[in-house]
Amino acid sequence: PDEKGAKDKRCREIFKLQSTGLCERMRKIGIKKAVIGISGGLDSTLALLVTIEAMKSLSLPMSNIVSITMPGLGTTDRTYQNALTLMKELGTTVREISIEAASIQHFADIGHDTGVHDITYENTQARERTQILFDSANMEGGLVVGTGDMSELALGWCTYNGDHMSNYAVNAGVPKSLVKHLISWYAETTENKKVAAALADVLD
């Protein structure tokens, strides 16, 4: 096959493996809802697309995906808008929960200066987001879909008890370099122009 055809075949195969894994996990444990945090970045975008495909395979409504955007200290409007567009256009249940106040309260509790943007500053926000996801999943009777990729997990480039944690990590076998190719492939093949445009911006 030509280069484009080969890419399409390979990306379609990998994407199917990811979605089938999630589909089977949900089927075997009897869970019909998925909860996922959407940042507007590459990893959470791919995880959302994979979850969409899994729901299709399970013949469940897209509204069974509870997608949560959690803007915090330092969240840019660009990533925020991309997250909203994808969640809405793909038909998921959209929730927005700001973590700013909770993070600031936590900094006050432990005596951390909010002006110091160190590892504590970053990890606090990651852990606050994960708490929201797991507690929301408890409320919904759902499964928390992890977004971290293989490269992050291998290098430890994620927060323990933060984005390192989930019930099922759909990107755990996908290196960072491949994440971009999969999103690019999806953008090229989707019929939803708003989704394609948002994906193109995520890739930029």
C-alpha cells in the first residue's frame, strides 16, 4: 500500500486495540460509564477519542462519558476552549470544575507560597484533579480512564497519586511520539469539521 494507506491501516489498528481493551474491561466488570479529565492536551484528547470508540462498541450513549475539564492556576484559554469543543462536539456529558480555590486552600493548609511554582505547586493541582475524577466516578458508578502515555509512565513524568492513577489507562502502551500520529489520523478521517479543527489546534 502507499504511505498514506499504510499509515491509515496502522493507526486504525492501534486505535482499535486501545478501544477494545477499554471496551472489554468495562464489559467484564459491568460498568457502563467512564469518567475522564480533559485538559485540551494531546494525551487526554487521544484518551477521549479512544473512549468514544469503546462506547460505540458497547452500544452505549456518548453521554455515558462524563468528561470533566478542571481549569486551575496556569490553565490557558486555548487549551480550555479546545477541551470544551471536543467534549461538546463528541456528545459527552460535560462538566467544568475549577480547582483554583481548592488548590489555594490546600497551599494555605500546608503553608506553601502560591507564588512559588515548584514541584509542590504542580503536584497539588494534579492530585486535586485526580481526587475529583475518582470521587465523580464513585458518584456515577463509573470507571476513571487514565490519560498518561507510555513515555510519561516510563520516565516517571507524571504525579504519583495524581495523573499517574486511574482505573484503566488507555494510552499506557502508546509512546508520546505515536500519540500525535494517532490524533492526526483521527483528524484526517473524522467527518466532524469542528472536531477536526480542534484536533488540529491541539496538534499545533
